[in-house]
Amino acid sequence: MTKEFIQSIKGTQDILPDQSQRWQALETTIRNTMDTYGYREIRTPTFERTELFARGVGQETDIVSKEMYSWTDQSGENLTLKPELTAPVVRSFIQNNLGGQSTINKLYYIDALFRRERPQKGRYRQFHQFGIESFGSEFPEMDAEVIALAMSVFNDIGLTNLTLKLNSIGSPECRSDFRNALRDFLKPHFNDLSETSQKRFENNPLRVLDTKAPYEIEILKDAPNISDSWTGEDKAHFEEVCSLLDAMRIQYTIESNLVRGLDYYTRTTFEITSTALGAQNAICGGGRYDGLVETLGGKPTPGIGFAAGMERILLALGDDDSSGNSTQVYIIGLGDEARPSVAKLAEDLRQNNIRTNFDPLRRSIKAQMREANKSGATIAVIIGDKELASGQAEIKDLKTGDQEPVKIKALVDHINSLTL
């Protein structure tokens, strides 16, 4: 009786070799752009104390109340697989006294996260994000740089049809006034709201503005605008952010209902969407969180950042096989006597940073040639008894079909001289 094989957990995925090249290309572009803007990579543990997310993200958010993978370990400590990255980075910033080492800290990450939400196209229970966190500046020029960096990454990746949505949710004082005004507006419509929005009405009415339900969007058309509750400083800050983006020729639309889903945001909030993703079109979200470091036990430190889902970016990019296969040279060996020469040549080429493969199955020349073409190689090197006797291997250009003899001793230098 054949045993049933164990499958992956629902909401997770294997990134197979023919897909991983796309991930590597994306990661390389991200790292290069981050370096251009002066951001340095930070890596935090896969799990943290549950309290970090309860305090940092907010007890009433969907992430903390519904979606976290949490457990109690043998010592009785409550731990959680990280569902987002800002709180862990802030924890590390505080714990390692990065603020004491530098006035401005510009950090980026590429990491896996975990949320138990309903799997759907482009969304998984283990997923990946890249993003940045910048600590130290409360001024609008930092906001503008962070937004410019996000747009630059997506432009460098090759995403098109992007829309930058921008808003300010003001200072805590502003939000307190707006929260009361929004509750007053929603009370007559309470019975018409979804169960989710009714819960948000009690705990965090700003989240009602996040709704995607058409009938609720219609209700909210007449809702008060958060800009009516801005302080003078809130207004001046947002206007300067817009002015700086104008100077940088970055186009945006002001969305008065745009709020971020986590409790720690203040003032500038933004979202980048792509028409390639349909209704759930957001690929990036971010904003300012000037009170979070203090909330998590650090010294008052302004901060701003963003995070972007990598699965959703690759989905927006569509199928792209332009990265090809990694093999540039394929060595075809024929006969027992050729095997040491094949192994030596392969190693010599690899030591010269030339991607090389050969057949380990001792197949016929026809089968090996078929494998060479399938591998994506641009050059095939043929070595058999005849070639060993003459001291010359045959080199075949797999694109043109041209073939020429080259001395075996000169193969590495010859292949090095070619444009592969």
C-alpha cells in the first residue's frame, strides 16, 4: 500500500527553481535601489514576544485579534510568528540603541511574514515583504524621500500603471476630534453597516473608511473629512509634503478616506496601487508613526516607512521568462576516457565564473545535445575519444549552429573571450 505524501499547508507555496530567478531579480533591484538612497539592511528574528504586536500594532486590529500565529512555549512565554515588520524593527532600534549611534537611521528589510487570513490570489499565510523604516526626522522632506524611494523601486522593477494615493490622518489630537465626528456621522447608519464595520465603529471608527463594500462607500461619501480636524501644524506638514513631491515631479492623488490599518500611524499616509491586480489593487502602503518608538519603550523618535508585498508585485509584473536559465556552457562527454577531462573543464570554467553544466547520466550524444538546448546553454563543448586523440574539442554555438574546433588546453581562455 502506497503511503499518501504530505502536502504543504494551505496558504503557503513552494518557490520552485524556475520561479526563484524572478525573486532573485526582484531582490537585486530592491537592494540596488536601497543602496542608492543610503538605506542599510536589517534582519530581525522570525518570532517575537506576542506583547510586541499587541502594543505596537494594536490589540483591536484584525492582525492581532484574528490573524496571528501565536503559542506558549515550554517556559510559559507567549510568542508570535511576526505578522508585520515595523514593530520588530522598532524593537531592534530601541534594544540596540541605534538612535544613540546615529541621528538618522535609514533601514530596509526583505523578509517572510505570517498571517492566518483567507488565502486568495496574490495573498498567502506565509508571504514576503520588503520595506523601509526611517527614524530621526519629523520633517516633510523625510516623508517625500520615503515616497520617492517606493516609487523608484517600482519604476526600476518595471511596474507600470501605478497610482500614488496620499493623505494625512493628522496628529493624535486631530484624530481624536475626527473620531468623534465620524462616530456622530455613522450613528444613524449603524444598522446598515456590515458586522466588521460595526465592530470598527466601537473600537476604531477610522477603520470603517477602509471598507471595500460599495454600499458603505456610498454612505461615506457624505462623511466628514479628516482635513477639517487638522491642526495648523498638520496642515502645514501635509502641504509641504505635497510641495516636495511636486518639485520631484512625482504625481499623486489626494484620497481623504485613506487611512492605514494599524494604530501607530500619524500624519502622512500613502498607498500605491496597480491596475494589474484588479479590485485588490494595493501593492504598497506606508506612512508616518511618530509615537511608536515611545509606545514600545524607547525615547520619543519620529519615524516613517512603507511595506510592499512581493508576491503581489510579481503577480502585477505577470509572467516573464526573460531571466532564462542559468546555464551558459554545457559540456557533452562521450566515452569513459572523456569523463576526467569533462569534470576538469567544468570545474575550470566554474572557477572562472562561467556557469557550466554537464550530463551525469552518460547518455547518448543526441540526448545530451537535447539537454544542452533545454538547459538554456548558449555554447556546447563536445569532448569524446576522437577529440582527446586530436587534442581539440568541438565548440558549438547553440544559437547559430556554428561549430569550430578549439584546443582543449585553450578552452577556458577561448570561452572566456566569447560574449555569452
